[in-house]
Amino acid sequence: MANGISRAAKELMINKIVLGWNGKITTTNFFFGSIIEKLIASTEQMVLVVKFSVPINTTKRIVVVIPENTDYEAGYISMLNVLKIIAARTSSSLFFTGSSTSLSSIHKTLALNDSNVKTEYEVSDSSHPLVDNAQKVNTQDLLIVISARRRTLSYAHYLEHMPRDLERHYENKNFIIIYPEQKATEIQAFSPSLDGFEVSSIQEGIGRFTNLSYPKRNAPKSRHNSLTE
């Protein structure tokens, strides 16, 4: 199935792929299941993994966990566009949590487009942000985890345990995992672990997502320690 989705994405020039997950880990010794892992390994397109436990129209706030250097990935602008559209269509605010450098970049980028979506920022250097935010996220929140493919610029150690942390701490909550479009120096071979993935009906609405025109960014040369609001 993964090979078929990958071929279709290339042939039809699809730039976003949406999958549904039941939120259960059936093989605890590995990472994701074969479908999602093969798909991530064989494509560079944006991939969204979705799990909804409560109606999406009850969402009041979107909590976005951002790894450092996400703003230097190829799909950074498209990822922000998706976040804005989800927030606008659910009448929700955006609450970003991550490093000061990443939050500062997001703040500046959104300001360029005069976004009407209410945004808040919380600087966090936590090595386990999904666990630490579990008590802060309630059933009226939508958690969005910005993930990354292995050996890409924004890949973080806590992403190794992401499926386990989501299963344990967000069982009755809504979440979306977003793998932005990324150009990998070397995509590591897949290692299966989460079964239960299937193509989601949400894929039908993916054509609504369109890219914004923002200036291109250069690769990071140095790190800063302040957040500009």
C-alpha cells in the first residue's frame, strides 16, 4: 500500500498525504508501522497522521509542539499555511511551544502575512515536550506535533518516543502529527512499529491546502537565545 500511495503522489504531483491512526501501538519494539514508515522513507511530501477522539468542531485551541530548526526545512512555509487553515476553520487560537529561535522565526513569518489567527508563544527547552504538555492539553485542545524524518535538520531525540508518548498521555485527545516536506541528506531505512494506519477520509479535503508565498530562508549559520514578540 505504501508503494502505491508513493507512486500516486509522484504521478499526480500530490504535495500532502493524510493518514488516519487508531492511536494504538501493537508492536512496542519499533517505531511506526510498515505503511507509514515506508511512506515517510520513500517520499519527501508533507505527511499528516491524524487521530480524533472527540468532534473536531469542539476545538478551542491548537497546541503546536515545534522542534528546533523546523523553520529551515523545505516545507516550513507550507506547514505554517496548514496550521493557519486548521485554526481558521475551527475558530481556534494557535499556541506554539518550542525553542526561542524557532518561535521567533514563526512569529516573524506569520507577521509578514498579517495573519488574523490569534497566536501565543511559550519558550520551552524540555527534552520531553509531549510528556510535559500532557496535563496542559485538554479535550477541547488539538495537539499538533511537528515531526521530522530521521537525519534531517530538525530531527529531535524525543521524536523516537513520540508514538509511545501519544498513546500513553493523549488517549482521549485529538492530535495530528505533521511531517513537513523535507530534503533529507540520507533517509534512514524504515523500522516498523505502529500498526493500524489507514488512508483517512480527511484526504478528500487535502486539496484545500494551498501554499503561501513567503521569502525563502537560508540555512542556519548560528543560534540565537532570544524570542522576539
